[in-house]
Amino acid sequence: MQDWSTDYAQGLLEAAPDAIVVVAEDGRITLINAQAERLLGYRRDELVGRTVEMLVPAAARDAHPSHRQEYMQAARPRPMGSGTLAARRRDGSEFPAEISLSAIRTPEGLLIAAAIRDVSDRLEAQAERERLTAIAERERLEARLQQSQRLESLGQLAGGVAHDFNNLLAVVLNYIAFIAEEVGDAATGDPDRWDPVLKDINQIQRAAERAISLTHQLLAFGRREVVKPRVLNLNTVVREVEALLQRTIGEHVRLETALAADLWPIRADPGQLTQVLVNLAVNARDAMPGGGSLTIGTDNVTVDESYLAGRPGLHPGSYVRLQVSDTGGGMPKEVADRAFEPFFTTKPKGEATGLGLATVYGTIAQTGGQVSIYSEPDVGTTISALVPASEEALPVVEQQTSTLPEVAAGGGETVLVVEDEDAMRDVTHRILTRNGYRVLTAPGGDRALDLVRHHDGPIHLLLSDVIMPKMLGKEVAERVTALRPDTRVLFMSGYARPVLTENGTLGDDVTLVAKPFSERGLLQSVRSVLDD
């Protein structure tokens, strides 16, 4: 019976898939199996009776006897997977190994059975997986960066075109107003002849106003929109526009809000934030033709280094997050990746301009923040916008009147108009002249300074374009006011670049009339600066 048991145990030992080396208390090898011979490259007679240190890599060999003795004093099972060590073969090569230890009490003393497993293939496979994962992550980050760069390039192109187009629209809109005024006078005497002409003029005006709206959206996408930011609470903007949003999305969509009570203040243009909310609500409504729910949420977010992974252009700090979520049909990845591009839309031709999300992107980017989209087909869509928190305190709310001020005519004041585009300069000259102002005009800074030096009378107001060749409006204003300190300054532009303030926005101390302006809008701005 004993011989059968011994043979059976020996057979199990030889059939074991792992290399097994049995070590006595003095560190000498007493037994190995066939797999140990194959793995380590030694014959049995070359190992049995030798110390186990011959299987330990040279770097760890001197310290191994003390570790072995320490283990022998409190022997306990150590399972496979407790850590990766290393072992040495007969040819001197080393390989990573997992080693499990078991203590066996015998009449001859304590024996330690070590099961040794070569994990080279597994570690190589793991390294390959990690390499492929790193490649995939790098490709994802590169794709994200390329998308950001593509949007930046599109923004520069769209903003530049829109700015030039804005000047043309200003000319069209104001000359149409002049014509409408003349035709209106004529129509009182011959309505049958002139009323149809007035209707045509109205159609042209409406088309021009629609074009102005589109150019403002393009300027917002390109971060060149003229904005007047102030410190505000985003929750206040959401509450003020909530009723408008409910009317916009219809009764078939349920509107819910989840607004953080302790929201940090931000610095932004409230009108632009309202436009962001309206654009997002309209997009969500269109994604839920059969009804659903739209949720607007706000909260505070602290962005750290780990959060920045895959978010180029964002910086660590405190942000206020706006999230707009819908339960619509969602969108596939290839659509979501292009959602912020101008003129990209999945709607039928003629039903959308493709500027809604592009405007959102540009507006949030102009604040120094970032907007992202999360969407899955049949799940829904969430637009998440981060806006930098402001360290400034919220201002005290002042009572405001809802009545529009009357536009007062000029009283003979002299206005110096500096504008490099001839048509824009001419229409501005005509508006001011017909409303009681004396007007000097210059196509650029050099000519303007010449006029300032040689004009005999006072110059009450400098009305200057912001972006001009050779000399920017800011420099023109500085040099004019140095020569004539009493001259007031009013800028005009379709957008404001960082030559005036950072991030393409206007500071509180800069007064600007946005192109394209109407006659009434220009006169109000001129009068406001002169009367301040």
C-alpha cells in the first residue's frame, strides 16, 4: 500500500504543469520534477544537493539566504500571484516568475515546496495590451486635438468672412432706410404707385436683418463677436429665460431644472448665455418630436490635472458647469464629432442653418471655457459647458427702466469718423450729418491725426473703427486724446480682437457700437458718449 501511495505521489509530482523544487531547512534542494528540469535547463543530479541560491538571479543572490531563513522561522503558504519575482536558468538567462511556497513537516525536518511558473509570455501579452491601449489613447487625444484645431481654423475663417460681411450689411441696411424714408414721403401723395415699393423695401430690410443674425452667430463661433461681459449668477440667467424656453420647446417636452444653490459667479455676456440656452433647447426639442424631457443643470466643478486628460485648451481651476440633457434619439459618434462645426446639420436642406451648436461652442470658448457633447443613439444627448468662475463679487442689482430713451439730434458737435472702408465711412457720415452733427472723415489713423492737428475748432467725439490697416483704433484714440484731451471716444466694430482686451471681449471701460448698426443705434451711442 505504501509503495503504491509513493508511486502515485511521484506520478502526480511529475505530471504537475509547474516546475516544483523542494528545499530543506539548510537551503539544499532535495527534489525536483520533470517540468523543473525543462524550465531551468538542469538535470536532477545537477540540482539535488545544491543550495537553492543557484536558481536565484545574481543581483538578489547575496540577500536570499536571510530571506529564506526568515521564511523558515514562520513558514506559511504563499499562493501564486503574490508578486512577480525572477529565476535563473542553467545558461545564465533570467526570466520573470511567479513562485508559490508551501511548508511540509516531515520526520527529517521542514521542507519547502516551491512551484515556479514562467510568466514571460503573460507579461509580454500584458505589455502588448498596455502598448495598444496607449496607442489607442494617443490616437484618441490626437483626434480630439485635431478636432479642436479644425474648429479653431473654421472659426477664424467664419469670423473673418462674417466681419467683412457685417460692414456690407451695415451699408445695405442704412441705405435701405434712407430709401424707405424718401419713398415714404412720396407715398403720401401717390400711394398706389409707391406702396408696393415700400413693401419690397420691407422685404429687403427683413432679409438684411436675417443676414445680420446669421453673421452674429458666425462671429460668436469664431469668438469675434462684440460682447460686454459682467459678473453674474448663471442660475439667474436660467430662471429669467425659463418661461421663454418652455414656450420654445412646446407642451410635449417637459422642462426641468436642477440648479446648484451655492453656484459660483461667472463673468460673461448675459445676452449670449441666453442665446446659448435657446439654441440648446431648440436642438433638444427637434431631437424629441414625440415628446420627452429637457433638463438644465448647474453646478460647481474644480478642474485638476486628471480632469484635463483629453481636453486640450482647458486649464486647471474653478469652473461653473452648465449641462443641458434631453431624452431624444441621440446621435452616433461620427455625427457628434462634427456637431460644433458651422453649417453642419443632419436636418433636411432648408430647415436649419447648422449654426446653433457652432454658436454655443464659440460663446463658451470666448469666456475661456469649453463645451463638450455626450450622446448615444437611443439614449439621449447631454451638452456640458464649463465657464471659468470669477473671483469678483456679484454686483448689487439696480432698478432699471423698461422705456427706450428718445434719440436726441446733434447740436452742431464735431465728430471725427475714422473708417477704412469707403462705403461704411460714407453711410456713417450721412447719418451723422443729417442729424445735426458736423463730420470730419478719415480713412485711417495718419489722416485722422493730420485733421486733429490742423482743425481750427473743437473735436467733440472720435468715432473710430477697431481694426484698420497700419494703425489700430486703440492707437488712434490714444494719440488723438493725447493731442486733444477733451475729445470723447466711441469705437465701432463687428467684433473685437485682443488688441483691446483679452480673449476678444470688451472691458467695462471701453464704449463700442456694434456693426452693423441702425441709424437709431448709432445716434443713441453717440449721444450717450457726448452726454456722459
